Amino acid sequence: MSSNNLKHDLGFWSLWNLSFGFFGVQIAYALQSANISRIFATLGADPHDLSFFWILPPLAGLVIQPIIGTLSDRTWCRFGRRLPYLILGSLLAVIVMCLLPNAGSFHFAVAGALIFGAIALIFLDLSINISMQPFKMLVGDMVNERQKGKAYSIQSFLCNAGSVVGFVFPFVLTWIGISNVGEGNQIPDSVAFSFYLGAAILILCVFYTFWKVKEMPPKEYAEFHGIDLNKKKQENKPKENFITLLVNAPKVFWTVGLVQFFCWAAFMYMWTYTTGGVAEQAFGWAPGTSTNCTEYQEAANWTGILFAVQAVGSVIWAPILPMFKNRRFAYALSLFIGGVGFISSLFFTNPYLLFISFFLVGTAWAAMLAMPFTILTNSITGEHMGAYLGLFNGTITVPQIVAAACGGMIFGALGGLHQINMIVLAGIFLVVGALCVFNIKETYAEAHNPNLDIDPEPEI
């Protein structure tokens, strides 16, 4: 039977189940994204040093994702090839999510609390990456070319829905009466309890996907992707390493990677500097003063609300993206609108008007979650799907590492006082990324009928 005959469309709920666990994983990621600067600032970190702590999460992802991708490519067991890693990462994430918000509660000095927090952050991001990567691989493994755009859009929706929940947790918990300011350098209870709730939801959602999804056995997988197992055995080729795979990577891997560089550098600065920027811009916090005060902590809660608005904007924009016939135009337009959103935050001092800025930023986030993976997975064969997706994560992590390493220096060059300037720089980066989109030329590694690119109505 040909691979073309096997590549039938999946029903809506099958596509949904493939990615549902991503909802829980993204709650954990959102809690990290919105609260890491707040946590380390509360522990006593200097604003000029905040970006250095943000090197740790992408560094962990850079190392672990290619490893997980390659190992899972070679894993075949009764539970599947990707799902075992999903469970492993989720269990580790739950443990670390209960430890990180207590970094200031063990009576360490400031330096000790910061070191404990940094170590916990490394393990948190390692576990999130181990949990997150299998979802991208499952879509690449089990969904045909025609439906990949739809599958990644569903994943994007669940991702943003999880983000909204994670972002608003501290605000909601504060609203119902849980303390939002800790003693000394202790993390507020509103943040700690948010991490505990996020951990519980994460494990429940991941177990749902683990229960509902059945991965293809090796023979069916080979037929689905047109891999001739007999020919492969006869060739007896040596195992390809990361360097060989990169050398043989399709050109689209690098052209999309260039766009990714500017996009992820922009969002690194958003995550790092939004709390400080919003605090000084809209809550009357004086830069350089204590962060363990009402103005700063209220701004930190509001940052979560703004990030939630961004996620809502992304949820609304995600189903619009597939309506564009020209994928590159949709990608570039989304990034440009997001860049305008970042830059516009410089002109708003009312907290509610900042909703406009971050709603626009959501269009860029929607495109970043769906477009690159749709373009890349169409350009590679199923034989090395996990390895290439792991390596492609370098186009996400390396920009963040570079941006974080240079963040303090750039912040100083821009005056070293007003963190809102870094948000404007993020907007400029997105506009440059939008221009780079037009270097991309899509290719297809497996049999492909361009007349079938438009998805039919999903079966429910």
C-alpha cells in the first residue's frame, strides 16, 4: 500500500487529543515566562543582571531538545516513541514547580536564594522542554501534509488557552484574598500557589493525551512516511549525527531560522523587561527602588494580565491565519502587527490601554507557534522528524541566549534605567523578522499535491 493511500485525514477530536496535553504544559511555561523576572527581582537580583537568569531556560532547551528528538526517533516500546518522554518530563516539571517558588523561604542569604532559584529554573525548563517537544513531534509523525496547518493551529489554540490560565493565576488569587507581597525576599503566596495549581493541571492534561493517543507501530509509521525499511537495512548506512543532519538540512531550515532569530530575541526581551517597564510606565514605581513593594508587585500581576491579553489575541488570530492563501504574507503581516504592538506600549501610561499593545503582539505569537513548524515538517521526511525538530529548537533557543547575554549591555546602552525601552527594541526586532520572511521558499520532502493544501472541513 502506498504512503499516499495511508495518509487519510484525521477527525477533529483526533487532532485535538494529539495536542491537549500541551494545554497543561503551556500553563507551566506561562507561569515561568510571566514570573521569572518577578521571582528573581524579589529574591534580590539587580535589573541589569535580570537577563542573565533568562539565559538558563533556552540553554537547557538547546541541549535537551535535540537529544530527546533523536532518542525518541529510535524509541519503540509498548507506550509509543514520543509519549514516554512526555510523561517523564511532566513528572519532573511537577516536582520543580513545587520547589521554585520557595527559593526565598529556606532562609538563604540573597546569593544563596538566587543560586537555588537558578538551579530550580534550569530543571524546570529542562522538564518543560522534555514535555513540550513530543507534542510537535506527534503532529509531524501522525498528521498528513494537508492537515498539518490545522493540527498546529489547534496546538496553537491550546497553547494560548493554557497561557491565559497561567498568566492570570496570580492576579486571580490576589483578587480572592491571597497575599501578593511576601516578607523579606520570600515569593508572594499568590505566585507560589499559582505554581502548585499549574503543576496539578499539567499532570492531568498530559495523562489525558497519554491515555487517548495511540502512536503508530514501526511498520505503519514507515508506510505512512514512505520509508522502505528493507532498503534501509540493505544500505546499512552509519547513523547520522547532528552535524551531518545540519549539513543536509533543507534550505528552509535556515531561512525560517533567520526569521526565528529576530522573533525569539524580541519575546525574550518582552519576558525579561515587561514587569519593570509596566511598573514604571503605568503603576508609578520608581526605577532603581525596592521591588518588594505594592506598586511593583501589582505591576507584576498586571503583566500576567497583559500576557493573557496577548494570548487571547493569538487565539483570535490563529484561525484567521489559514484563511490567507499566501502563507508567507500571513506570516510577515502577523510579525509586523506584533512589532507595532510592542512599539505602541511606549505611548500608553494607562494600564488598560496597554491591552491594545499586547493584543496586537498576540498576532505575532500565533504565527510563531504555527507557521515555522508547518513549513519545516513539510520539508523533511519522517525518518529524522524528531531529530530535526530538536535541532530546529536551536532557532528558538540560540536567539534567546544571545538576547539574554547581550540584554544587560543593551539595557545600559539605552540609558540603563527605563525598561520600557527594551520593549520598543523588541518591536523593532519583529519588524525586521517580518522582512526576513520573504527569503523563505517552501519545499516538500514527501509526495505532495499542491491542490490539496486547503484543509477540508474537519470531521467531528
